Amino acid sequence: MKTNLFSILILILLGSSFLAAQGCRIKPTTSPDGGSATSTPTVTVPTATPTPVVIQFVTAANFNTVVMNSTVPVMVDCEASWCYWCAQLDPTIQQVAQDTARYAKVVKVDCSNGVPSFMAPYGVTVYPTVLLFHHHSFVGHYTNVYNTADMDACLAGL
């Protein structure tokens, strides 16, 4: 009997040390009148904050390398710094980049001074325009502001 109690005590001590090392906090619960703990303590486990995805800007110099030669689907956001709707779409683009980081790539093209010549073949005439590429080819484009779920679905379907 002593061995079992001793083993349990060691496991409790080791377990709480492990939880503390992981950033967990054990908080005893108290009774409503402020007295001693009346129920099982609660354990607060920190949640991992995902590392934000940095969206790369592509230019004529790296377009073929980053977009056309990609082994994963690529969403290209054509935006202009002065464009109100581009600014409204930006949080959605950021979220899509975060959601799809493991199976797709999201990049941007700065069109503040007009459509760059390397983008002309893809029909970019208004901002924001989102282009999709897969298997070294152009798949399609969207010119309206879409929600995150729609954009995630477009990339997942490629």
C-alpha cells in the first residue's frame, strides 16, 4: 500500500512540474463563500499562437520562379496602395494565407503605378484582382471581394 501511495505522489509531483514547464497554470477552485477548495482544480493550458505568414511581393524578376514554377497552387493578389477595396480585402488575404499555408502559397503584386507588364496577359484591369495559378498555368481570376471561406475553397479545390 505504501508503494502505491508513494508512486502516486511521485507521479503527481512530476506531472505538475511538467505542466508548469509547459506554461500551464493550476488554479485551485474555491467555494462560493471564499473558503477552501471544494472541487477539482482547473488547469489552464496555453494555446499556441500560429506564426503569422509573411506574404511575399512578386515582381517581373521573380514571377516565373515564385508563381509559375511553384509546386503548390498560388493565389496572386493584385493590389494598389491607394485602392480602398484592396485595403478592405487585405485582412481576408492575410487569413487565407494563414489558413492555406501548408498546401498553397499567397503572394501579392503591387499595381499602385498601373498593371505591371508581366501581369497584362492575365486580364488585370481593376483592383483588387485575385489570380489563381496551378501546375505552371493560369487557372482563373476574381475581381470581387470574397470571404475567407470562398478563397480557401478555391485553393483547396486545385
